[in-house]
Amino acid sequence: MTEQAKTTEPQDDPAVWVVGPGEGEEIVLGSTRMRVLEDGSHTGHRLAIAESVLAPHTQGPPQHRHARHDEGFYVLSGTVRFTVGDEDHDATAGTFVMVPPGTPHTFANPTGAPAVMLSTFTPDLYVQYFRDLQEALADGRPLTPQANTDTMSRYATEPATDPA
């Protein structure tokens, strides 16, 4: 990778950014492993992309709403259950789910096999949320609902207490 490709500022003649297998920033959130492929620093903060591996029987985050960003999910393998409001959608490999701002949603892996999905965040602000959660879980500390809510609020996100 050239030094030009590693800078975080937009460039007049931007270099191509390549993240190979096993590369990228790893974020561990309990039994979920996330590999950040693009944190927004090479897209002018318009887009971030991450690959997530959900262990078998992984519960996802509490149902929540994003005020300022769209979130997309492409299931690469396994089955991911998306709950949108009060509706469940079991998404298998090859399924894409797009969640616009304001839509209550969560996801989980209800099966006995791992599930892998690619997630997009537009703009990129939500990647830092995952970094903050990882830090909150450091040293085996449990993540309290209040700590999670406080962290979400820093990224224009709130728990969805009703499905509307």
C-alpha cells in the first residue's frame, strides 16, 4: 500500500484502497467478530463497510433506530433473522436488507451455524459506535443497557421501544 493510499483526507488523485483477506480492523463484540473493510476514511466519510461473523445462537443488539444513516446488510452465508418493528425476516445467503433512517430494527443468528454478513453504513458515523462498544466490553466488563443506550445516543441512534 502506498503512503498516498493510507491517508484519510480526500485527494486530488485518490489511490485505490485494497483490503485483502485477513486484513482490516477487527472489532470483537462478545461472540460477534467484525472486520472493518472501510471506516469512511477513504470515501470522504460517505460510506463504511464491515463484515460480521455472528456465532450460532447470537442475539443481536436491542431493536433501535438510526436518525442519520442508512444501514444495509448482505447475507454472505448462514441465516440472519432481521426484526423490523414486529416483523421477522429470515434472510439466507444472497439476501440484501436495506434499513433507512428511523426504521426500528435488529438482527440475530437463531441457528446452530455461523452467519456472515456484509454491512454498509452511509454515512460512516456508526463504525465508531462499534469501536466504543468494544472498549466498553474491555476486561470482561458486561455492557449494561444504560451504557449501550448512552453509546448509541452519541451516534444519532436510540432504542426502539415501540415498533412504529
